[in-house]
Amino acid sequence: MSVRQSLLAILAQGACYGYQLRSELERRSGSDWSVNVGQIYNTLDRLERDGLVVKGAVDAQGHVYYAATEAGVASVSGWLLRPLPTARGSRDEVATKIALAATLPGVDAEAATRAERDAAADRLAQARAAATEEHDLARSIAHEAHVAGAEAQVRWLDRVLERLAETPEASRVQPLSQFRPRRGRPARIA
């Protein structure tokens, strides 16, 4: 989640001070995500430096209000309408663990996968229980995302268990490669 764009989106609605932004961000994201107030002020400083917000009035309690500039409103409008890129190359630790277990000799990859599946099923049950509670729209959206993610992980782990059962251990286990990578920089060619 982009703290920068999220703060701009809130500031496009009206001027706010730092702690107010933190509270609004938590409320509008379904309290699914919390940001340190120091990060909010650091982000506000960068947004001000980049001309996307301006520092405004200070109230009687000493709260410094920030407002989005025209450039800030344009930036957040574009962000809200553009699909977010999928994080390519980000590591899924469960997938890495299971793939590794499946290729190692003497490892019960099915047991490792079942343990992950049981944990995912528990998370799914918790997410479903939380989703059935009465919530505002933002919180409902966040809970539904948790349910959908947990359902997807359970379905994927079920598919992995099927594939492991279909594939004999002898054909999935991989010996150490004989390839020996070289250390250091490649030799210069003159």
C-alpha cells in the first residue's frame, strides 16, 4: 500500500494534521493497516518537498494542517484509476518452502504441505468469522479480501497435495547440480 498516495487521497478531501491523517487512514482502510505517526510526518515532508501538499494553518492546539495542491490532487486521481502492478519477483515463503521440500530427498513434502494447509484453513475460518461481524464498508472490504486470500491459499495447497500424490518421490527429488558457478567478476576480454 502506498502511504504517500493514501495520504494524498485523504488530503484531496480537505486539510488535515498528521495524527488526524493516521486516524483517517486506519478508518478508511478498514483498520487493516496501521502507520506510525512518524512515517506520516516524514511522508508529509516529502510530499511538501515534491509540491504535492502545502503546509497551512496551525490551530490553537499546535496542529499543523496540510492540504493537497492541484498537482497532488491530479497525482492521486491518476493513482486511484490506475491498476496497481503485481509485485513480480516478491517471494512467497510458503511456496518456496513447499517447492524446496518437494525436491529434497527424505523430506515428507505432503506432511509439510498439509501443515501449511491446516494453518491456512484456520486463517480462513478466522477471516470468515471476522467477515460475518457487522462492519462499515471499508472494514467489510478488508475482511472480504482476507477471506478471498485465505480461500485461494487453501485451494492452491489442495492442488499441491494432489500434485504431490500424483508425482512419485523418485521423479521429484533433485540431486545437487554438478554446475559450479564462478565467484567474482567475469574476466575482462581485451
